[in-house]
Amino acid sequence: MTPQEVDQYLAFLHANVPDLRQRIALIARKNIGQPYKLNLLGEFPFELHDNLPMYSLTHSDCLVFAEHTYAMALSSSWEEFFWTLQRIRYKDGLIGVVTRNHYTEVDWNTNNAWLLKDVSAGFSADKVASYDIVVDRAKFLREKHHKETTIPVQTSHEAYVKADKVSAILDQLRDGDFVNVVSDKDGYQSITHVGLVVVDANGKRNFLNSGEPQVKEESFDTFISRTNERTRTSKQSKPRRLLGFKFLRLRDDIVIPGAVTLPRPKQAQ
């Protein structure tokens, strides 16, 4: 679709499908088959540290797919979609590589708490586990993007539903809920993949996500089996291992906060 076609489609969808969860499911399924491409977006031309664009309608990675789906479902025009997309991608909607929501646990989920609520810890204790993650944004930005910052190191305690227990809680999930896949790599636990919950015609909760080679809708059992098989056949000495899933509930009372306005850039000397 072109931006002009997206503009028309969103206006039609907003006028004819009043339920946000239904719009999310419709938009997500419309992109089934979209090719997967990692490291897809940046800040160009707003910032010049790379030449990666600020949106994509032809390809997606897992986070780009989820962000675009939410932003489109919340919008009734191209202009509103583009604004909402940046509000989701960046802390306070402030565009820049430093303010981009790089870390799912402590950036994306936290800064989009107006949209979703983490309900992972609310399931029965026998189904839930947890991990601690240490995030050094200053080191990441310095090494990956050559940006010097003074952001302090942060530690966060995160709950998730164990992979072998997820089937017992699926009936509590709804269209549009956000899925975070939690993995372990050589003793380091973190979110390594994301996607959306969609409910099929038979009431079954499926996982709609963008991964190699394209966007797909699959059962959670299929995703778990496929992921475990990849670990089993990996040639790495310590391959990444699936632990479970975090689930974030789409809020019913969504009010999109305003974005922070950028100050004028400093003049060159």
C-alpha cells in the first residue's frame, strides 16, 4: 500500500469498525505474508546517523510490525498514523536515536504504559517465573550509535509466563494484546521477539508475528515447537533458549499523551 492508500483505508476502517481490538486484528492480518527484514527503521532524515527511514509499508521486523499495527489502528488518517507511530517508537514522542525505545522491558513497555498494561505477574504463581535485567543505555548508545550520554544503569525485575504453562492462560487473552517472547542466552534473560494476540473464528488464541521469512499467524504451540527445534538443531555451543512469554493487556481507556516539542537545534559555529 502507498501512503495515500493507507490514508483512505484508515479513514474507512475507523468509520466502519468502531472496536479498536477488531481494527488491530484486521490490520495485522492484512499484513500476513509481508517480508521480514531486520534493522529496518531509523531516524532519517530527522537525524543523519544512518539512512534508515522512519516507517515502512513493504517490510517489517517483529517490533516494526507491532508498532505500525497499533499506530494504524489508533488512527483515521496517514498524518495521524505517522504522528502516533512516533509517539509509540520514542519516549514522550521525542524523535531521536537517544530517545528511541530500544529496550523492550524498560523502554518500550514502560513508555507505552498509556497503551498497554503488563499483566504477566497476575497469573497464578505456578505459571509465572521472573528474571532481572540490567540495562546500560549509555554503553549501548556509545558503542552502537556513537552517542555520548549520562543515562544511569538501570535494573528491572520482570515476570513472565513459563512456556510450558502458557496454554493454561491463553483463554484470558484478547485480540490486540501484546506478546513479548522471553529467552535465555548464556545466562542472560531478555525479550528477544514480540507480536500480537489474535483470536480466530473458533475462539483460539493465536500468535501473529513478523519473523523469518514473513509475517505469519500461528498457534502458540506451533511457535514454541518451532523455536525449541531451532535451539535443538543449533550449531552454537550455547544457543538461545525459549523461557516463556510476557503478556501486556491492551487498555480499554486509551488516551494518547501529547508529544514533547523539540527545542531549536544549536547553530553551527
